[in-house]
Amino acid sequence: MVAPPEGYSGEGFFATKLSDVVGLARANSLWPLPFATSCCGIEFMATMASHYDLARFGSERVSFSPRQADMLLVMGTIAKKMAPVLRQVYEQMSEPRWVIAVGACATSGGIFDTYSVLQGIDKVIPVDVYVPGCPPRPEQIVEGVMKLQEMVKNESVRRRSSPEYKELLASYNIS
């Protein structure tokens, strides 16, 4: 049996740290915003379908509005002309927000080492989890979401207002 976190328990109640409860709630209610441009988007569709069912992990509601999502999944080739659009979508998301780069093209430009293709979305926005593959299997996308859930669960409630986080955003010229 797993020992409960620090706190008080009694008949019909359990008290623990607020950050643990908030982290658990955030991790199990991530609302994804798919930014799919290529074949990785097809794999994401398979991930959301009944066989893999990403809804089991609390990501049931796919949002196509950045203001109602907190997990941005960037999938596929991102042209340099599209980089400002991706950045605008990221900036329109409310805090806390997380990013998963899905596939070789989103993580490193993939096989397209040309002047017009962005060589990784981390040149434009901060990325939390990278999912490799060309295209990645749905199992890999599910694993990436699970890795992000672990990060979110263990993240401090005050991390987003820390000087380190503000410095990270400033390095991307995001206010």
C-alpha cells in the first residue's frame, strides 16, 4: 500500500498540500489544442480515436480555440512563414500552458533542411516534451502526454510567477 502524502487523515477526510491537489487536478484535465500540419496530425487523430483513446488521461475535450486550451500539440512541418502564427496561438493561450512537439519535423525540422522550414519549434516557443518519430506512433504520443502529466503533477503552483520562468519567456521575447 502506498503511503499518503504528508497531511492529516481521519474518518471521512484527508488533508494534504494545496500544490499536490492542484497538480493532480491540472495533470488529469489537460485540454489539447492540436496544431497539425502534416502526417503527424493523422497519427494524432488515431490517438484520439477509440483504440488508443487519449480521453483516458483527461484529454477528452480537444479545443480548437487557444483561449480554452492549456496543452499545445505541434505536429508536422512548420514553415518559417507559419512561425508567427504558431507564436500568436501560444501567446493567446492562458497560463499555465504546456507544449508538446510531436514528430521529427516539429522537433528538429525533420528531413526538410531547407531555407523555408523552421528547424524546430523551440526556436519560436518553449517546448516541454519532445515526441520523436517520423511519424510517431500513437503509443508514443500517449507516452508524451503521460510525461507531460508527470511534469504538471510535480510542478509548483508558484513556478509560473518565478523569476526563472519569466526569464525563459523573456528569452523568447514573450511577455
